[in-house]
Amino acid sequence: MINQYVERVVNLISEDSQRLYNMSVEDARERVLSGKPESVREIDGSFALLAKEGKTVRLARSMDRPMRYFLAKREEGPALIVADRMDTIRDWLHQEGFGDQFHPSYTRMVPAHYVVEIQLIGCPDPDPVYTRFFDPQKNTQPNDLDQIGRRYIGALAEEIAKWISTVPSKEPIGICFSGGIDSGAVFLTTHHVMQSMGTPLTRLKAFTLNLGGGEDATQARDFLKKTGHSLFLEEISGNADDINLDATLQAIEDYKPLDVECAAMGMLLHKGIRERYPDWKFLLDGDGGDENLKDYPIEENPELTIKSVLHNQMLYHEGWGVGKIKHSLTYSGGLSRSYTRTYAPAKHYGFEGFSPFTRPSVIEVSEGIPYIDMTDYEHGKLYDLKGRIVAAGVKAVTSVDMPVFEKRRFQHGALPVESLRSVISEKEPLLRRRFHSMHEEANG
């Protein structure tokens, strides 16, 4: 007879995957174990960390990578399994004889910007405790577009410089590039930073996906021609027949239509780069730029109003927020959920990706913008604000006049919407059922 529960913790996230700038992984883990938000906030870099003391486990992650956990029931006590993917957890459970306990909806996502505390004390398990460690304040920036732009792109440049300093000196650097505001800012700022650091620009390329009929290829060419950087462009070609819906669902382990579309294009882009360059590893992208500057069409989402967007802290980053009725325990919310659309395709093809827009120092500037004063709650002013801020900032930091084109989603620039929708349904229930059926098939 077992008189006392014996907990087990299995961390399937490699320590080598952590990318920290200012401390060791062990030091960072100690900060997570402390549970002190101000201490965890000082961890600089990309991380998904677990720390344990007795029956207390604390978990924390940065925005740019997923971190999942699953609590399995054993006769001797609970087993907590932590990984970046559902299928990694599923496979471990099968190997250990607990496969019949698994379902995708039973896994839990650690929300970005929170320390999650779990007590492994047996059945019934208490709810996790969430403590926010990143808490950017509103209205900390001046009502001055030029100053905001300089600070925003200045922070972006600092993050790119830190990242480049960790890339081996002979490794090439690619940018997933559409010629839009975000990838354009990342390209121009990266080019500027590399020049400033004395890094050979022969290491740099801008990769654009062209599936035929989309507008991004033309936009990318125009952008680089206008800025005098045409020689950096490399187009990755394909067509709609190359889209593999099941492979995309399997990679991102999610079913939100727009994220599935985006990831499907990401799969093709990364696959094309990999086929052309078998040894390429490091890629930058502009994911998170729309969330930072609140540049999504509010009219397309019946749950949103411009007041909800401007009044709720990091709404596009975190959804309605931890502890709210609409917050998904399985997936988290906002970019905290949807970043798998970028992370998973890159990892699937063996790349190490990075978006400087996901870094707290950059988000802190964007969250501090006095949006209400600058927009008067007018949709048009809000949508126009992003291009003005970024272009002003790029000019201030790099001295380059950045072209600003009309907003278009990445997936809708690589392929016309009607062609994309003929392959990927825009109906979420259909994609959700297909995703769950894939796991049922995998479970036998």
C-alpha cells in the first residue's frame, strides 16, 4: 500500500535549446524557482524553463516558443511531463504505458509572460497559480510619432544585435521577407546592424515565397529596389498543389484557420529554403509586429471593438488574458497561442528562427504608446499608425526611407485568397475535427 504520493517530473525540453544573453540556464532556472516576477523579468533571451523544489514546480517561457505540460495519473503519484509539443508528450506517455490517458485537449500551454506554479500533491490536483512577470504600462511614451518610432526601432535594433552576436561568424543569416512593414523593418534594421557590427553582408539574404499569382513577390522586389537592396532577394517558388494540410496541422498542433493558412505558407517557405540550402540554420522574421502595433482589422472579429483593443493590455499578444472565461488552458491566447505558426514550421525543417518583435523591450515601447490620444478611437487612424511609426523609426535608426505598402497577411500575399481557401477551409470546426482525428489515428 502506498501511504505517500511520489511525484515524478519529466522535462523533455532540451537545455541546449535555451538562448539566454545575460545569465546561465541554471541561474535563470533559479529565478523561475523563486517565483519572484521582477527576478524572472530580468531573464534576457528565448527560454522555456522548468524548476522544481519538493512538490512545487514552476514553469515560465518567453513569447517566441511554446511550452506544454501534461499531468499523468500513476498509482504511486502524479507525473508531470513538459515539452514543446503535444506529440512529444503523447509519445512519452505511450512508452510509459499511460497512452490511454492522452488527448490533445488535456495538455496545457504555459502562457507567455507568466510563471506557472503547480503543486504535485496527488488527486485531486489543485489549479495552477499564475504570476505575471512582464507587465508593460500604458501611456509611457510621448505623443510624438518620431520619438516613438526612434525608440521602437531602436529597441528592435538592439535585439537584432544581441541575436547576431550569438550566431557563429561564418553562418549565413536569412530573413523571411514579404516587403511588408514588419519584414521590411527587420530586413533594413538587420542590414544596418550588420554594417555597424562589421558583419559581412554577404551572409545576408531575403527569402520571399512565390506560389504564383500572389502579390508579395512583386512587393518584395519593389521594396528592395526602392531601398537599393535588390541583390539580397531570393525567391522560393512553388504552387498551391504543394500545400499539405495534414502536415501543417501536425506541425502546429492547432486548428485556427488563419494560423493554419500562415503555417502552411511557412512550411513551403522553409521547405524551399532547406532544399536549396541543406545546411542553413538561422532565420529572422517579422512575426509579432502586427500584435505590437495593434494592426489587425477589427471589423473581421465580431468579438472586438476598438475600445477593447485599446483598453486591454496586450490583447493581441495574450488574448483575453489568464483567468478569463475565454482563455484557453490548452492553447493560451493571442500570439502566445499562435506563435506556433512560425515556430513549428521553422523547427520542422531544422531552422532556428527569431523575431525581434516578440522581445519584451520592443513590446514595452509599443504598449506604452498613447493610442487613444493618437487615434481618438478612429479605426483608420489606428491602422495608419503602424506604418507611420515604423517608417519614422527606420529612417531615424538606419537613414533609409522605407516604403510602406498596404497591409496584407503573409499567407494572402504568397497565394491569392481564393486559391488558398480551395485547399484550406476557413471553417474552424472542420479543421479542429481533422486535427483531432489525426491524433486518434496516431493513438491507434
